[in-house]
Amino acid sequence: MTQAQDDLMQRSLACIWHPCTQMKDHEWLPMVPIASAEGVWLTDTSGKRYLDGISSWWTNILGHRHPVIMARIKQQLDTLDHVIFAGFTHEPAVQLAEKLCELTQLDRCFFADNGSAAVEVALKMSAHYWRNVGQPAKTGFIALTNSYHGETLGALAVGDNALYREAYAPMLMQPRFVTSPDCFERAPGTSWEDHSRRAFAHMEMALEQHAATTAAVIVEPLVQCAGGMRMYHPVYLTMLREACNRHGVHLIVDEIATGFGRTGMLWASDWAKVDRESAEPIRGDFMCLSKGLTGGTMALAAVMTTNTVYQAFYDDYASYKAFLHSHSYTGNPIACAAALATLDVLASENWMARNREVGHLMWMRMSELLSHPHVAEVRQQGMILAVEMMKNPSRRTPYPASERRGLRVYQHGLDKGVLLRPLGNVVYLMPPYVIESKEVELMTRTAIDGIHLATRD
Ligand SMILES: *Cc1c(COP(=O)(O)O)cnc(C)c1O
């Protein structure tokens, strides 16, 4: 490490509290000071490059500093920086809302500025809807075990990950957690579809018993990302949509990580059709979007919903029916401009076909781990590929979390110039869509070698 690099790291550690970090780790784990980025590459202050194998926390879908997005942001800076969004509106927000309505086939767009805030909005809107239509008892939520929906108190409450939740449990509302359709848990010889279909019995039972007090079911479609990239079959979403309709409960689809083509379709929920005969994809009553929305450049989120929900809030002011939720930076024009450019780039070529090709290449390389003695599963959904490391796969004995096997992969990655950031014992690849074959080669080789190293003793 150069003197200048060490300087920046020390200054950072002296005054910044970094996210999702035990700061004491940095007594021995160097922090990486980044100076610039382009495409899939991050460059540190000494000139060393790192391939961004996790799209900078899943946000950067089109590569860093994409020229179209950069140009659109610069252009926006010449006209309007920001304006209060109550009582005022502007072209970038209107255009973006129009586009998102068209792409999601939903009717209304409410802006927020990060994923957790979008989840809060959806939860509040759902419960408030039921109150407005004269069913005030419907205030509860149903979520899946192993789910993740963000870190603010409401979003954290509907997540089921002890690591994030435990310390705050006494302050959190209590949703009903229903067994996840996660296919890692399937019995040997059972197909993904059968496993997910059977798991639905738990959901059906919860809805049958609690629909009267439940506002909404919230799910991450197909992939429980922060929960270790656990995946399930789209049939579950088809059944869930049907059951929510039947029981009069909203469905909140959290596409924050899976949206914008990550799973090989524009929305992960596009994989699920309303019924067996139909080509029509299921839709949530609420759809939460963020992360990839601005191509990883600006903080922005959107909650898409139906006209039915919107109309239940539409009344004279005195009725207390309005949705009086706001964030200072709602609909920020620069962020909206970045999102519009991102959607333009997404529409400009057939990214879904390209993603399936790149995904196939990732699979071809990573599948050599299928015979590894400490690999329990290699699974994939589009541009998300995950490897589950286990002490003894046949006995299903996990590595104790305290051994921090994933951290060894992280360190090996940094050494070789690849940013991998395993979730516990799950090593995953989630690169920007612009990644080239030779970069896939480097990323997969580094991940494979890292897994060999991390499981050697
Ligand atoms: C990241 C994430 C969130 C939270 O978004 P933030 O912008 O980090 O608050 C919510 N839901 C899912 C599925 C996510 O992956």
C-alpha cells in the first residue's frame, strides 16, 4: 500500500462509520480507497484495478460511468438541480413515471430515495388503503423466512435475518413469517417446481387463518438475495398472486435487487404467469424498485401501484385519507434523469438475450464446482450465480459462521483484483451486464480458486 493510500484509509477510519461493517475488522483488513471507475472496473488510488463482481451492491447494472447516463446527468445539471415535489413537478419525473408505468403495467408511481424507504412506503400505503376502505383491522403483514427488505425499522421488521434483525427485535412490529419456498431446502430428487409448489401450503394456511388482519404479503420474487441468494420456482408467485386475490390481501413484490433485467427478464415477476394457459405475467399490487433504477449512479426508488389503491386515497382533504408521506429529495431531477438514461440504454439493445448468454458462460465455468467436496450447490437465476460452501454437504453440516470462510474468498478476490463479497458461506457472482467474456474468465477463475482456498482445511 502506498503512503497516499494509507493516508486516505486512515482518515476514513478516523471519522466515518462504514455500513454493514464491524469497524474493528479494519485493524487488520485494509480498506480499499477507490479513485475512479469505468465499465466493470474500479481503480484504487495506487492504480490497481478490481473487477466489480457484485455491481457495487447490485446497483450498477450497466457498468460504471456509462457514457449515456453520464451525459444525461450533466445535461440535467444545466437546467434543474432539485425542487420541492409537493405542489411542484418537472419533466424528468413525469417522463420517468410514464416510462415506469408502461414497463410495469401499473398505474401510479410514488418516488422515494432508497430501497428501504420504498418498502416503508408500500407497507404504509397497503395498511392505509385498508383503513380508507373501511377495513382497519388489516394492519398485519406476512413475509417469508430468510427474506430481506431493507434496514429501516419497518423494512427490517418484515425481513428475517437474525444478523440484521436480532439487536432491534424488541422495537419491531411482528409480521407473520411463513416458510420460504427456498429450493436449497428441497429433498433430494425433488424438482424446484414441486418443492416450491408444496411450500405454498404454508402460505395458503397463513392466508386462510389471518387474511382478516393482514394488509399484505411481501416477497422478493425468485431470489432471496441478502438471505444468501436462495432461489425458488416462479410457480410460487403464480399461486401467491391467485391466493392474495382470493383472500383479499395485497401482494407487495420487492424487485429492488431483481428488477431491470437481473434475472434474465425485465422483472423477476415476469417469469410467473397469471395461470398455466396465460402469457400474462403476474403483477404485485405494489412493486418496489431501486438499486438498478439509476444504473448505480444516484439514490432513487419508486413504488408502483394500481389505480384501485390510488383511488382509495383520493378524497377531500378533511377525510384524513391522503398519503401524507414525504422525503425531502422525492423525485430528485438529477436522479430521475439518470434513471431515464438507464431505461434508454436498457431499451437500446437486447440485454435480456445478452444476459442469458453471459449467464450461460458463468455457469459453464462455475459448474466445475459441482463435484467439489465442500460445495453443496451451484445455483443460478440469470445474472446471479451462487455457490453454497458447506463443511459436509451430504450431512448438511454448514461451516460455523465464526470461521468466516466467505471472508477468505473476499480477501483472495481483492488480492487477484476481483471484488467478490460473499454472504456468509455463499459466494455469488452478480456483475454488471456489460461484462466481457475474458472478464467473466477472470471473475470465475478467481471465485473458484477462492473457494478452493477457503475450504482447504
Ligand atoms: C437492497 C434491498 C433493499 C433495501 O434497499 P436500500 O436502498 O439498501 O435501502 C430492499 N429490498 C431488497 C430485496 C434489497 O435487495
